[in-house]
Amino acid sequence: MPPEGEGEAHPRLLLPGFLPQSLCKELEFIHRSCCAVGYRPGVLSTTLSHLIATGCAHLVVPFVPVRERLREKVEERFGCEFELFVEFTGLVSWCKGASIGWHSDDNRPYLKQRDFAAVCYLNSCGKDFTGGIFHFKDGSPDSIIPHAGDAVIYTADSQNIHSVDEVIDGERLTLTLWFTRDKTHDEDAKLISLLSERSPENGETSPRPTLPIPAPNSMYWFPHQGSGFDIRWGRLHILGCNIYPLASTVLSDDPLEQLMGPLQLGKGKEIFDAEFRNILHALQIVQFYSWKTSGVKEQGREDPAPGRALCPSPVERTSSRSPVVGPGDPQAADPVLGSATGDDVWSNGFDLAGLRNAMVAWEEYVRALDEVLRRSFPLWRTHEIMFPLSDAGHSD
């Protein structure tokens, strides 16, 4: 009997509810706090190599089990067990105005190694964004309305030419993978090499954790209608955050340079007393608070850090300190990065009083992921493949 999918005109499979909602939210947190400008106008992306390069190697850990599950599902569906390698893994968001016309995923000479694709939707059309519907040119299903947790797998060739409608409002988030039979394009080997390069010199066998390290500023500049804005600043701006560089460390009037050094966050006339190493450090904690608070709201709790007493966050009231102005056009950031519905936990901005607990919980989260990475990395390097440990304590 031929493998399933062989001889089909348009080999593809829709997988409703493939990802749990908890993983969708976690990957959304990672993307919103770490992404850079993507490969197409209006697109933002977070690759695993980018996470490693910016001091966030521990954030690779949540991807490992789902990469394995998707590879196994693709091999099972298309009858190629034990033949495939992951060629690319990335989080991709399509912002207002983004779209792509009819194409196949191997439509360039440098993409011919791609055999299969998997797209997992992390948020939902009609709730989190409008537009952005996925269409196949031929065959069935012919259109897919994105819903958080659903996935679609298909061959990356001309049998599955597809397009994505323009996003009208909001931000459409996906986890996208491509698979290849060509071992020379194995993403695991490249990632393990990058992790090895960042291992300390003192004989330890896994990369040392660090606070986030910003990439070059150009990677965060989102061009928009002749102007643009820094997406790190933009994500904080739409939540009502003011950014205050520490006066003792300001060496430049350039707002982009000021984002690279120590800073504080404020809202209105209040400034949160804690210091952040740089804009990425601040953004990660604010987005972590967003992630955990959204889960608390859904479960009817009030504490964003369960099991811990809420601590008031010391603030200072100020009229003398000036926040960073820009960088970029604030009126551009609002429509590009804003919510489609405005009914999420941030619709009225964030609460400084919760940031203290969020900082503590974020540190615990990072330590837990780093412990999994430290235990996993020696085995990955030995076997030359990334796989989840059965007792890792973090799964999708």
C-alpha cells in the first residue's frame, strides 16, 4: 500500500486543537518580547537562532517538544517516517496591512530543500485580528480561518499553492516550521553549534544564562508610511508605558541609544522603582505580566504570581524627569501593534503595582527553563539532535 498522501493531488491535513492554549500563550509571550522585523513588509519574526544570539537561549526550550510532535505528525501523514529534519522554526506575526499572494513554499532556488510545511495558529481570527485568512488555490480544504491551537500541514511544492489575505486589524501570530529530507539543511545542527559557541570557557557544558542582549537597532525598526518606529518601544508605548533612562548612564541624546542601557518604566506621573538592564529586559517582564495576567483573568484569580503575597511596588511621583521621546511615530505604533478588539487585559494599560510580582515570577520562569537547557544541551550535542527530555518538567 502506498504511503498516505502519495498520489494525492493536494496533500494536506488540518489538525484542529493541535496546540494547547497554554502553549499558544507562552509562544505569544516569547514573540511579543523578543521579535525583530521580518522578511516581508508588515511581518515580525522570532527565530531560534535570534533567541540564542540575544541572550535568550533558555527560551528555545518550549519549542523543542512541539517541533518533535510536528515532525512525527508530518512523517506519519506523508509516509516518510525517520526521513525528515527540521529546516526552519520561527514565530511569525502579520501586522495590519500584511499579506502574501499565491505561492508555494519552495518557490525560490534557495528554498528547494523544503519538502513539507506546518503552520500552527497562536491566536484567532475575529477575536485577536481581522483578515489574514489562509487560502489554498486548489483542493480541500480551500480556506482556513485561523483559530488558536489549530495547525495545518502540507507539501511545500506546487501541489499546495496558497495565499494569505491582508490583515485588516490586529496582529496574526503563527508558529511556522519547514521540514526537509536534506540533512545539510538540518536546523538542529546549526542551533547546537550556536549554543556551543556561547558555552563558557570554564569547562561547563551548556550556555550560561544572561539577561536579554539587544540585537542591532536596525533589526527593530518597523517602517510605516514613510516614517516608522522601534517595535520594542512601540509595544511598551501602546500599553501606556513611559521609558526613563537612568540619568547617570545617559551618554547620548539619541533615543535608540538610550534604550540600550539601564532604564526604568513609568505610567502617568509614576515611575516604578526597579531598574531594567535594557529595553528588552523591561519588555520581557511587561509581556510576561501580560501573559500571566491573561491566564489569571481567565481562571478568575487576582494574583498574577500564584502562591505569593502581592507586594506593593514602590513608585516615585515625578514631574522633573523626562521619558524617552520616540523613537519613531507613536501614531504609527497604535494601529500596527494594537489589539483588534481592545478587550484584552491591556486595553486600559498595565498596572505598575503588579510588576514587582511579575519580576520575581519571570526570574523563576527563566531559572526553570535554564535548568532544562543545562540538562538537555550535553545530550543534544552528543546525539546531534534536539529532543525533549522525558522528565524535563516543561512540555507543550
